[in-house]
Amino acid sequence: MKNFFRKVAFGLKPDEKAPSDPLVWAQKQVESIPEFNWKGKHIYSEKEMRKYWITQRVEENTTLRKKYKNDPEGFRRAERKLEADTGKQLWPANEMCIRHSEALRSNHPVLAKLWYFWGNHFTISDTQTLGSYSTGAYQREFLRANMDKNFETMVTEATLAWPMIMHLDNKDNVGPKSESGRSEWRKREKEPATINENHARELMELHTISPDGGYTQQDVIELAKVMTGWRPKWTKGRDHGHDVKFDRERHEPGKKQVLGKVYKSGKKGINLAIKDLVNHPSCREFIATKLCRYLITDEPTPQMIAPVIKAWEQSDGFLPEVHKAVIKVAFEHTAKYRKFQNPENWWLTAINMSGSTYAYPTQEKLIDSHPLGIKPFGEISWQGWFLEDLGCHPYRQKQPNGFSDLEKDWLSTELIIRRIMFAKEAFHKYNVKDQIDDTIHEKIIRNNFDNPDKILKIVSRAKTNEEKHIILFNLPEVLKA
């Protein structure tokens, strides 16, 4: 049952001793949220990251566009320099260090793998350059930090997080009957206030009850009214960079009815609505199904889902208990079911099983030559490029529903060929001693598979260590856990 370590985490290193009780080992990791394992430079907060986002946005949308109005090429050059000065390419690489260090260097890889699940569930898609500045910090502060609380807290924090408000345009959600909506300047400037449904729709469809919850278009509109006024305070100089607050002047007055429940006007409405959504039976089943699909199989059975729902009901959605339940289900079904790993989880598994240490520099290897004080190794930037090539960069989701957890969506010929190409390139990024060690692959195999002789027989047909590496990490037994 060694695939359990690949199913709920990222396998075992070549010389790592397997825990005597795998289930206890895995469940213990989700009970609390430890400090980050990453020992690099200062970990920037989401609020600190906004400053760089604001600088880039304001300069580009005001100064540069005005200055280079009739010089498109000059504008492009200035834009590229501005992006370099504000770290547009470097911040995601720095976040990748923090993120992947949890999988490869920490004592809680199971927690890390579940953190990646929640980052995908509460997706911030790659719009408004949020992926370059804010998504990593958002996933750290509003998702991982709440994995030891109940689901209601996580939903509330994620819903009202500045990046989510910006991503789903709730900053533009203004009640037509609100004070702002009826103002003279809107009439004068011909800018009528409108209800923006984006955030309300995704809160129900993607984050809580799913379409199975039976909501209607009118429910979406009414929930959007509940959410009017939640936005960053706008000023010309800050370009929506302030903290998210409730702006009563933009809030639609009057009662709203969502799924049969009536909510009064005011800031408490969103908290009450979220409480009702997360306690809806469809929400419990939706999240339990997604968790089982992520860890166990594309088609979870009712028998798999039921214990997770039960844990949810008994603990009031306390996430450590929910996580423990799905881990136990994964353990009980690990001999029968295999789960195809998405590119990022597969990649981390390949790195971890190999025992490679090349990918993440220590603090001493971070260079202070950049104005922001960060300049990750080339290998780190390469990680991001690779994951983007495979369509699975964690801060570059194209749609608000995140990346698919279904095998069929990752099985194209092109994506499989790219995994083969990666395995070859990764081999040459290992330490030389790993490359020339003729016993390394046998160590990897014997420590990670219940049928090592079968795997060894296949891999031993290769003539070189490079070929062994390519074959091993593209075998069905590795692609699936």
C-alpha cells in the first residue's frame, strides 16, 4: 500500500523510512497549521503585495499611456521595464519556492497537498495581473491559514479577500437604489449603477452549494444585492488598493431573498448568507465529492463520500476533521483505486521520490541585486515555465473554476509528451552524484512501490540512468497513485 504516500502526499525519498502507521502519520499532519518551511527572504503579506500591484497598474494606466500615446513601441518598452521594476515575473517564482517547499522539505506534505486543493477550489484566475502579485499571498493568508478552522470561516475569509473581490468584480457591484446609485454625478456622467453577478454566482456555483443546490437566476441576483457595497475604498491615487470594507452608500437597500431565506439590508447580510450556504446539504456533498475526487478517484462512490459528510456534520464543518475523514477513506481504498495526478502533483512526486535538492535555493542563494531584494535561481523560474507549459501553473488558472481533477483532461498526447520531456530535462538538473549513481533508481523503486521487482524489470531495460528516469516517472504506476 505504498501508493498511499503518493496518493495523499508526494511519495517517499530514496532513503526515507516509511511510517509504521501511515494513517496516523497522514492524519496528524492536518491537525494544525505550522509555520512555513521556506527559509528564504521575508514572506510578503497580501497587503504588502498590493503595493507592487498598485504601482504597476497606476503607472501603466495613467503615466505610461499618456506619455506614449502616439508611440506604441515606446509604450511596450516602458511597460516591460515597469513590470521588471515591480517584480511581475519574480513574485510568482518566489511564491513557488514557498509553496513547493511545503511539499518537499516540510514534515507535513499531506497538509500541503490539501492546501493545493483549496487553492484550486477558491481559484483566482489570471486576470488584472493578480496572478503575478496577489494570488500566492492570497492562498497563504486566506486559505492555508484557515485550514484549522471550519469551512464557514474559510469561505467568509476567501469571499471578502481583496484579491477575490477584485477577481470577481464585486468592486463594481453597486445597488441601483443605493445612495451612490441615485447620485447626481451618475446621472451627469451617464454611469448608472448596476448589479454585478459574478461574485455571487461563483460563491454559489463553485465555492459552496454547486448547481445541485437548486438556485435560480433570481437567487443569484438577490445574493449579488446582499454583496453590494463590499469593495476596496476607491481613491484616484490608490486604484482600488485599499482594504475591503463595507460601503453602505453603495449597498442596495431593502430585504433580499436567497433560496427562500430573507436577509435584511446591511453588512451582516453576507455573513448570514454564507452561513446558510455552507450548511446547505448540497454544499457538504459537493465539497466531500471534490475531496474524494482529488485524492482517490475520478468517480467517488456514495460509500466514499458518506464518511466525509458525516465528519462534516458532526464537527460543524471543522476542516481538520473533514480532512482526516477523507484521508481515512483514501487509506481504506488505496489498494483498489488509483488517482491520476495533475501535472503539479506529479512533478512534486517525481522530485520528492528522487530525493533531489536542486530545485529550491536556500536564503544564501537568493541574490539581492533586484530592486525588490529577490531574484530566484533560474531553476525556479524554469519550474513556473514548465508548469505553465503543462497547463497547470497554480497562479495562472484561466477560468474561475480552476484546473480539472479528471484524468481525461490531462491525457492528451501533447501533455504526456511534455511530461516525458520534463523527466529528461529534470534528470540533468540533479546533482552529478545522482546522475551517475547506478543504484539510485532501485532505491527509489523499492521505497515507493509494493511491486518493486516488476517496476525494476521494466526500468532495467533502459541503457542509461537518463532513460531509466524518463521511463520510471512516466509509468502508469507513477502517473497514478
